[in-house]
Amino acid sequence: FRNIEIPITVMAEVSGIVYKQTENGKIPMERIYLDIYNEQGLLAAKILSEANGYYSYLGLPPGIFKIRPDAVQLKKLNLQFSETELICIIKSSYNGNTYPNNDFILKKISQLVP
């Protein structure tokens, strides 16, 4: 047998749930696009929430990433995220990291006006 060395880059995973705030509480939102931007402000990934609102992306290298719902889609749906974005700081790790619970709560635009 002969050892073959293969270079591997360990990546991180981010995940969470997209909700819509209603008068009766939060409900999961399916098919919501989330954009992940790198430190240079370039789109690193675009992902879609599942039927239960869950989203997950595996493949982020160490660095600082900003995650936010797609602005064009939110405008079409008359929804808004109360925060600007979520910031995720990915640290280098031998085994990789997971960053769960990056949840988004979307509201109708009229709900945000006092």
C-alpha cells in the first residue's frame, strides 16, 4: 500500500429557521432565499429554506459572513427582516464548525411601522 496525501479544507456549516411573525405567533416560511456574503461583500452562496423553514449551508471557510434574506424576494412578498443581517464569524477548526440557530423572523412591512 502507498499513502496518498489529499489536501482538504475544513469548512463550516450555518443553519437556522426562517419564520414569519403573525398575530398568532411564528410560522415557518418555505422557499425564502437567503444570501450569504463574504468579507469583501461578494455573494458567497444563495440558499433556499425548506418546507419547515429550515435552511443549512455547508461550505464556508474561515472568515466573517453576513447572512440576510433576499431583498428582492422580500419586497415582492411585502415582508421585511427587522434586523439588517446576521453576522457569522467562522473560526478555523480541525474538525469544522457548525453555527446553528441563525433564525430569521420576517414581518409584514405594515407590522414594523409604529
